[in-house]
Amino acid sequence: MVLKETDDDFLFLAEDEPAAPVNEQTLGEWHLLIVDDDEEIHTVTKLALSDLTVLGRRLVFHHAYSGKEAVEFLLHNPETALVLLDVVMETDDAGLRVVQRIRDELMMDELRIVLRTGQPGYAPEENVIKEYDINDYKTKTELTRSKLVTSIIASLRSYQQIRTINQSRRGLQKIINAGANLLEQHSLHEFSEGVVTQISSLIGLHAEGVLCAQIEDDGSASENIYVLGAAGNYAPYIKCQLDRLDNERIVEQISKCLTTRQHLFTDKDTVLYLGNETHSAAVYIETNRPIDALDRQLIEVFLSNISIGYENVTLFQQLKHAAYIDPLTKTPNRNEFIQILQDTKRYEAENNVAVLIDINHFSDVNDGLGQDVGNELLIAVTFRLIEHFGVTAQLGRIGADVFGLVGPESELTPERLQAVFNQPFHASEHALQVDATFGLCRLIDTATQGLTILKHVYIALNKAKKQIGTNYQYYIADMEEEMAERLALLRMLRQDFSNDRLELWYQPQVSLKNHQVVGMEALLRWPQANGQFISPAVFIPLAEYSGLIVEIGSWVLEQACIQVKKLEQQGFSELRIAVNVSMPQFRNHGFVQSVIDCVNRYQVRPASLELEITESVVMDEPKIVIEALQKLKSFGIKVAIDDFGIGFSSLSYLQQLPLDRIKVDRAFIRDINQAVGEVIAETIISLGKRLHLSTIAEGVETKEQEQAVKAMGCDEVQGFMYAKPMPPDELLLFLQQQKRD
């Protein structure tokens, strides 16, 4: 075929007719871009090369008619292998400018470039060809079809070799990076992807493969096969079960490889076995041709070396799993949940909420039915939460009996959360009806750090626990301020207690028979620099919550014994001092002995010390309290129950307590002139008499109240009508004055 020769035409000079083409199976495509401002050149070039197959792949032609069009096309088609580029187009050096932009701006180092020109005088300098990595330069008048084909074949081979080298380098880099970052969250998947890429490059294929392992995310044996690493068309299936691939052959081949623990080589694909008796993986690669013997040897050598790295990565994956996954429920643990909170806040804060679920009285299940039943209950709660919220929310186990959820606020409502606990949970042979308390925090109302978010949800949860009548609470900023104030107050309390700034005051208790002082109640006072006092109703709960009350309680007992001794030395030997005792003190295993040691150390009569407990303390841990009081009672120490009637405690416990005295709460004395208050006060006093206990009414402020309790048979009174709480020096003066009167 010969065209009329002109300066601008692309001429095929006369040559021998080629033999008839042989039909050849193509295994892919080469994308070739023709850049020329002459439309006829495009047509002739495409016609000349239309039947060409290079390295088993056919040519796909693309067209650009200016340098600008060429750059725009390459910008959106990075897989282009070769450019046939005219030098002279809209300008004399338009083609050379395209070359410069390809290399410097688009950074397309693998793309091969063949320059063509119909004007030899505009040939590029030798240094330009070297600098910009140009494969070939031809004038259009010297080209025959065979010369053009030769140039294209050489360029495409060069392109494939460069791609293979770069692909190999990238694959090795991924493996190196995975090995250097084994503790990263996705190290196993990164390692797997590197193996896929590297094996593909070894045998000269694009990385179209899937690495699957017969392991869970923690590396333990599993019946399910998961996609660990992938490239090409299968990359979206990473971390999914293999069955999700819409390709029965891949599933079948990988399953067969993992079962037989052997490589599989077929005309269509190659499946490579990787692992040992503990960890099994298979690499599937679409080859569409058989792998030759040399490539098989190369792959086997590579796999023998990489298998150790795979085992190491799997081991570290197991260690990471132990660090971030709760072993009982198989859900994220506290560390991982904190990261989930942080990621959700960063990317999807709008309309999402974080929730903490605290199972009420879970310790009772463990103590009463055993830890195995408790564990089964936790698993049952996990399944129920997944059933209700698994599709829309992320679940984690934050503590022993605390679960966390993050998801849409429209789904994680208090009503829907409560619905999880409306039906009993089955644990072993038990059907357990449990309830829960919920703390909620809208992510738009909280901080960016996961740990701070968790703190805010805990603040809401603790607030909900203290509320009566509702079992949930949303976090608001005022709660943190309130919590900060409480913590600041607690720090100040610790400091003032360490610096001996707390004071113990005493309020006299008077006999109704002769109006003589028979004892005192010790009352803790916390003075401030401005002369005012912080109410015990504020700081005592703080001290109990923090555990500081144990130290303070020991100090109060010691001060009371010292005061008893001083009063004895002043001639007041028959007086007693009543000291309030809280639940944290009873829980302290050394409490009973510390009281006895204190009495012995200051050599005071045991009967001169009286311990006051409230009904709520008895109901909290009846067994502990009763055993402790019985030991103290046997030593001679007196016991009184304070605020009787307020806690609605069981009378059965009242019978078991080794009591000496019942105190009628001031709330009933205040209402004693009303029918209800009168009945309750009279009932308590009558009950005390039937149990042979002394009774004392507190909060007596008027003569009418005194006469009323006296008529009911009450033995003693305490209140502002007789004396207010006073420091030790004033107490001594008060007693001395009464003695003179």
C-alpha cells in the first residue's frame, strides 16, 4: 500500500507484502494515544495498526488533535501506555511542550512517547530526547509500516518492563511498610495487599487478585473465609466474607486451595497457598493463561520467604485483637470504643449520640448465681443489643457491666434502649429480669477527643444513677461544670483535712425527766476563711463517694474519745458522745478493731461512746453492718439508729440490730401537731418501748413539741430549744453553767 508522498503525509514506503495474519487470542489491551493536527494521519495510523497484537494484547486507539487535548486526555487516562506524538501542531514545538508537561506536570514516568514530524528541520535536540525519556523519533517520510510496528512493539515492551519494575517496587514497599508497622490497625490487610501486588508483578500481570485467609480478625481458626487484601476489581471486598464475591469460581478455587493446602495452577487462574498448620491463606490471581515453570519457581521461592512474615503479621494481629477486642463478647473494648467515639465525632457528629448502658445490680447475679451465669448474661445482653441496634449503631463493652453504643439519635432513644430490657434474658437455665441505667451524650454537644467524650457520657450516666424516677440522663455542659466544682471542693476538703482545719462540734442531748444533759452528738464542721461553714449535707456525700470518709471517720472517733476523757477529768464522767458512722466505714475490714483500739488507747468507758447509724446504711449491706455492730456491742459500745422511719426499712432487720436507742427524726417532730406526724412519732416511740430501747427526739424547738413527745413516753430530746451545736470549749462552759444551775 503506497500513498502519494508529500511533506505532510504519513507515507508507507513500498515493501514486501506480509504473510496473512494468524488469529491470535488477546489477553488484554494496550491504550495508545495518537496526537496529530491532521485527521488523515489518525485514520492512516489506525488502519495500519488495526490488526496488530503486541505481547498478547490488542491496541485500543484514542485521538487528540492538539497539545492541549493530549494533556487533558492523559490527565484523566493514566493507564495510557503509548503516545504517537506529532511535533509540529498549533505551534512549531507544541509536541515538545506536551512531552515536558507529561513528564514534569503529570509525572507520568511509565508512559512511552514516540515523536513524529513531517518537517525534519524541527527535530528535537539530542539532549531533549534524553532529558524527557523519549522512546523514538521518526520523520513521517521515512516510516514504513514495519518500522512503525517495530517502534510500537519496542515501546510497549519498554512500558511493560518499567511497569513491572515499578509494580514490584511498590509491592515490596507495601510488605516492608506492613512489616515495619505491624501494630497498626490494618497491618494484616496492608501486608496481604502487598503480597498480592508483589506476586502479580513477579509473573508480569496487573495486580488483579484476592488474598483470603481462613482466620478471624484476631487470627484464630474460623470456618469463615475473609478477604484480607485485594487489588483491582476485588479491592472493594477487603474485610468481607469471601462468599460475598459474585464469582463462584474464585470462591471454589480458594476453598479448594485452603482445604488441600496446595498451590493450584490452571489455564485460567493461579491460586497460591500461604501459611502453616495454624494460619492458612490463599492468593488468587486471574492469569487467563498458564504460569510457566520459571515463574512457578520464582513464586515458590518468594512464598517460602514471605510465609514467615505472614505468620509474624498474623501473630501481631492476634495481639492487637487482645488489646482492642473484649474476649467475652467479641465486641470492641474500652480502648477501641474510645477510638470509635473519636472517629464518629470527627466524621459524623451530626445527629449521632453516644450511650453508656449500666446493668443495675449485676454484682448480685455474680454473687448469687456465679460468675459463669454472669458471663452468660453479658453475652445475652450483647446479642439483644446487636439484635436491636446492630445495623445502625456500633457496640462495645466498656466495663464489667457497662456497654457502649454510638449511632443515630433517632435510633438510640431512651424508650428503645429500655425496650431491650423489657424481656428477661436467658443465662444457663435461668431467666433473668434485669434493668439498666443509661447515660447519653449528643456528639455535637461534646469534645473532639474520644476519652473526653466517654467522660461526658459517664457524667450523664452517674447523674442518671442519682436520680429518682428516671433511669436516663442526657449530658449537658452544666454537668461537667458541676462535676468540676465537686472535684474542686473535694480537693479542698482533702487539703483542709490534712491541715487539721476540720472541727468537731457537739449538741447536747437532754433527759426529759430532769432536763439534765445526758450526752452529746458529735457533728462535723468545715469552717472557711470568711467565717462561714460549708454544710455537712454538701461535703459528707463527697467524702463518702471518694472514700475520704474512712479517714475522717477515724479522726472523728479519736476526737470524740479525747473529748470524753477531758469531760471525765472535769467531773462529767457519766456523759456519752454519739458519733455518726457511714457505710464506707463499715466496709473497711479494720473498722471494728479501730474503734476498739481507739477506746482502749484513750482509756474511756466503752459505754461513753455511742455509734449512730441510719436506716439506709443498714439496708445497704445488712449482713456487714449487723455483724460489725454485734462485735462492738459485745465490747460495751452503745448503738443508736438515726432518722428512724425515713428509710422505710424492714422491721426484720430492726429485730436483728443490737440497738440501745432509737432517734425520732426531726421531720416527724416538726409535724407532731398534725395528725399524721403525731401518729408516726407516737408509733416509733411506742415501738422503742416494746423493744426495750431508749428513745430520743431530735429537732425539738418549742415547748409544745417537748410536751407532746414527753406525753408519748419519749426519754430524751435534742434541739435548738436546749442548745445549738457548739465547739468543745463552749460545751465545757455550757455543762459547767448547767451544773451550777
